[in-house]
Amino acid sequence: MPFRRRARVTITSDLPEHINLAYQITYAQTEVPDGAGYLHAQWRRAVTDRANPDYVILDEVRGHGRYVGTFLSWSRLSQAAWFGEGEIKIFIDGDDEFPTT
């Protein structure tokens, strides 16, 4: 994806021990057209519980653009005996009680 001024790549490990990491970033310095699109990405981690298992994936998005998608992964970060089953509900503009999907 193009960027005009800068880009930042951050890599974090939550492991307690040291890890070896190899990476490569390839780029080209060139003019970016005025109408070029930009990538806006988010990464979140949250702990939910059985009393309130809902997790919001995409909320309060405004403006024009194209929604490319979501990658969602459940990981058991505790010893609780829950294996991560659930359903995804998609509420779209104006949905209230029931989701579109």
C-alpha cells in the first residue's frame, strides 16, 4: 500500500523467552498519485467472559472507502475450559435488535 510520509511496522512477542526473528521489508520510492487509496488496519486483543461474551469487531466507522475484511482468531489465554465456539453477528446501518447476517 502506498504511503506519502512514513510507515511503521511494529513486531511484539508476548512470550517470556527470547525468540529469533527474521524479516524483510521491500519498498520502492516513487510518486503516489493524489487519488491513491490507503490501508487503515487495527489489531486488538480482549478478554471476554461468559457473562458478557460479545466482542465488537468493527464499530463506529465513518467516511468513504472499501471494507476489505476481518481476520478473527480465538486463543485460549487462560486455563478456563472453553474451546472458543460462537457465532458472528453482523449489524449493518440501522440494524437494531436483529443483525443483517
